[in-house]
Amino acid sequence: MNPGTAAPAKIRTLVVDDEPIARARVLSLLRDEADIEVIGECESGQEAISAIETTSPDLVFLDIQMPQMNGLELAKTLGETMPAVVFVTRV
């Protein structure tokens, strides 16, 4: 990189999954990605709504199957303010 050239912006990413082991796995995979900056992790839909509203991530890795509010309901609740999403689930 030339002096005075800004580093490329990283993709500010939030990980949302109610299962700690699944969250840890996604985080471990993202750790090696130079263009990803993990800005937080959440274990529920309600927690994710708050985090998305306060941190404005570019990307959310979002579990589909969560209690109380699943990933699809969360995305629908936020509507137009929902950042890009990668849905994740365990089968």
C-alpha cells in the first residue's frame, strides 16, 4: 500500500445465534477474513435489534431458528433498516 492510501474499509459484521457453540464457530470462521470486522455478537432477536440500531453493521450472520423471535421475524421487524444478511442454521 502506498503511503497516504487509506486501507480498504472492513465489513462491519454482527453475529446473531442463540447457541453459544454455533456463535463461536461462526466467529472462528470470520476471524481469518481480513475484510471482516466483527463488531459484536448477540444471543437473541431482541438483543440483535438493539445492537443493529446502535452499531449499524454492514452485515449480519443471523440464525434462522431462535426462540421468541426467529431470524426471519427479526429481519421483517427491522424492514428497510435491516443490513445485508447471511442466514445460518444447523440441520
